Amino acid sequence: MNLPVIQVANLTKVYKETVAVAGVSFEVRRGETVALLGGNGAGKTTTLCMMLGLLIPTSGTIAILGEDMLRHRYRVLPRMNFSSPYMDLPQRLTVRQNLTVYAKLYGIPALPARLEQLGADLDIAGFMDRPYGQLSAGQKTRVSLAKAFLNEPELLLMDEPTASLDPDMADYVRNYLRAYQQRTGATMFFASHNMVEVERLCSDVILLRAGKVVDQGSPRTLLGRYGRRTMEEVFIDVARRREGAEEPEPLAGAVS
């Protein structure tokens, strides 16, 4: 039985008078690649941070790999990892030193060989001994991905996994993610504004607007529902739809 790896129910986050996330619910099953989409301020990063335990929800529940993340997240953190180009590592440490610190936290065996492998896989070997603060934005993105793969996680959470990468490297990373998933059966959940990425990688897409789930389905299902040719057009439709406006008729099994 393919039990959910992620179960989020009625998740809410309120900052004083601002509702950042408003009763979000969804499930992600083992081996799926699922994207969380929405415009700026839709609640994507806040949702990811609550899933990681970096933010405490105002209300609602989060279960990951069968554990309540609000009470027992340390039971599952070794089996998951996170990548974000917007969360910097210590600037003065070299790439190798940064990765070594995280690898030791995860208890990675044969560490030199693991770093060598990731250096080759993500094309960071050439600047392993350069201070992190001297890297370009694209190089930092690749280092963040290397950190996320250190422990070969069962669940990989990502915020904009190909941000600042040139088209060639972005394509390489997407192929790397797909190959990793095929090899390990890992589950991937990410926020992105790259709709090509979403169409190529995802089996399911969750659409957020103003902190609420407004639609869900495979890229093909959503294209048909909105009568559009690309996920970029679907994204624009959802982002521009005013609160209270009539939504497309949901298909069976979709989250409304």
C-alpha cells in the first residue's frame, strides 16, 4: 500500500493581522514528485518552513514519514533533507568545510568519497576549497543541492531547486533529480516558479493563492481544466483570479 509520506491537514499560520497560510491540506505519496505553486506571498515558503519545523503552525497538523512533525520531527530529520538557494551557509567557511559540518551532523560514512562524488555529480569540485561567500548565485544553488543530497534522503524538500542556474545546468539538475528518484524511490516536494521544470518533473501540482489551496492535479489534468497549453498560462490564470471569483469546475479527486 502506497501510504502518504506527507500528510498536511488544516495547516494555518497567522502573523498578527496577516494570514500567511489558511487551512491548507494535502497528501504526497511515496515516490511522487509534487510542486507547490503560487505567486509571491501565496504561502509556499511558509508552508515549507512549517513542514521542516522551522516555523510553528498557528493550527493544523503535519505528519512526515508517519511522524508528527510538531512533536517528533527529530525521528525523521535524518531521513529527509532540504535545499534552498535563499538560505545561506556560513560565508567564511569553504564549500568543503560547510558540507563536512552537515555531513557529520548526518553521520555520513566514508565522507571524503561522498564529497568527491557530489563534487563531480553537481559540478562543484572546482570550487570546493573556495569560501562560500565568494561564490556566484548559481554556484550557491549547486552547493545547496549537494548539501541536500549528502544523506541520500527518502524525502527531499526544495525551494526553487534551479534558481540562478543557466539553462544548460538547470536541465542537467532536472535530469539528476529524475535519475536520483528512479534509483532510490525518493519522494520530492518543491516550490518553483519554473513551469518547464514543473511540467517535466511533476506527477502532481498543488496551486496556492492567498494562503489557500485553490486547485490540485497532474500537469496534464490542469492544462485540460484551464484550457491552456502550458503550466505558465495556468499559473497566470490562478495568480490573477480574484478572491471569490468562480474557479474552474474541479475534476474528480481534485482538491478544491
